[in-house]
Amino acid sequence: DAGVIQSPRHEVTEMGQEVTLRCKPISGHDYLFWYRQTMMRGLELLIYFNNNVPIDDSGMPEDRFSAKMPNASFSTLKIQPSEPRDSAVYFCASSRTLAGGGREQYFGPGTRLTVT
Amino acid sequence: GQQLNQSPQSMFIQEGEDVSMNCTSSSIFNTWLWYKQEPGEGPVLLIALYKAGELTSNGRLTAQFGITRKDSFLNISASIPSDVGIYFCAGLTSGTYKYIFGTGTRLKVLA
């Protein structure tokens, strides 16, 4: 099975521009998570979805960030307008509940965003 | 956001040595996950633990779910150069889907 797919892998943009990051979760997974990783703050959860519905967006830094999941196989994270402090690696992850109730989470390869 | 206490922060070891690292939390978890992250890649799931006291192996890796449900341990036996990377723990409390991540243990193996 294919893992979590993210695109682009690298994005360099100028301050003020709109950035859209894309994610395809593992087929059959009903939870999708967006994380941001920086040296200073480690892995931070931004938002997560269950069955395409946003459940908790308390980690979204500010109104410049938005996320959508129009269907079970696609999600986007948009930053508009972008700022240099948004430079980080953004990960998408997906999970599903196993038969015994356990939950494993699988990460994509990440998008390295640089805002100049 | 909230993070687990993971130690040590970094380790430099000789090839062939065994490695131990752990995570502790003030909260009780019902799931512990251990990941390895290499430069430029996403975290890769190594081991999942679901029950207090559970001991699970994956090749040379062995992880344990602490009896108090507030800690977990990862051991790597007979380390090799490709074990280099950052190892993260992640915990999940009952009734939530928000994993809490440790700060990571950076492992370097000297050949």
C-alpha cells in the first residue's frame, strides 16, 4: 500500500505569497493530521480531521492558516499571506482505529517550506 | 504545546553497543508509539504499545509500556550505523485523538 503522500516536497516562496500544501492519506484511514516541525518547537499539531470533518484546529497559529479536506483522499493546508516565521517542515499523517481499539499514526515525507 | 519528557536528548555510541531511551509524562496514556526520523524524511513508525506492561520487539528494537502508564522505554541492541537518526515517542490519552510527542533522542553511532 502507498503511504501518506505529500506535495510539494520543497516550497520556496516570498513573504506575502499564498502557499498550498497537499496531502493524500493512506486509503481507509479516517483520521488526518497536519503537523509543523521546527527546531525550536518540535512537532506541533495544527489540526486534525475525522471522516473529512475538522475536529480540533486549536493548534492553527492564526487566521492566515486554513485547512480543508474535501474528500477522504485529499487535504490541503493553506497559508495566506505567508511570513518568514512560517518556515518549517509541514507533515501530514493519517491513522485508523484497529480492531482491538489501538490507533497507529503514519506520517508523510513532509513539505519543507521556506518563506523569504 | 504539551510535550513528553524524553531522555537522553542525544547519544553518541560505538557500533555494537546497546542503546536505551525513555519517555515520561505526568499524564496516563493508553497508547505509546515510537518513531524514527532521518534527515529530510518523515517520522517512521517503529513500534506501537497498547497495554500497561506490554513488551514488543521489532528486530533489534524492543519497547515497553510502563506499568504506571506514564512512561515507555525503547532499547536498541547491537547498534549499527544505519540506526542513526532522531527517535521520538508519542503518547495518546483515552478519549482523545491528539498524540503528544516527546522532544526526541538524537542517536549517533560511531563505526
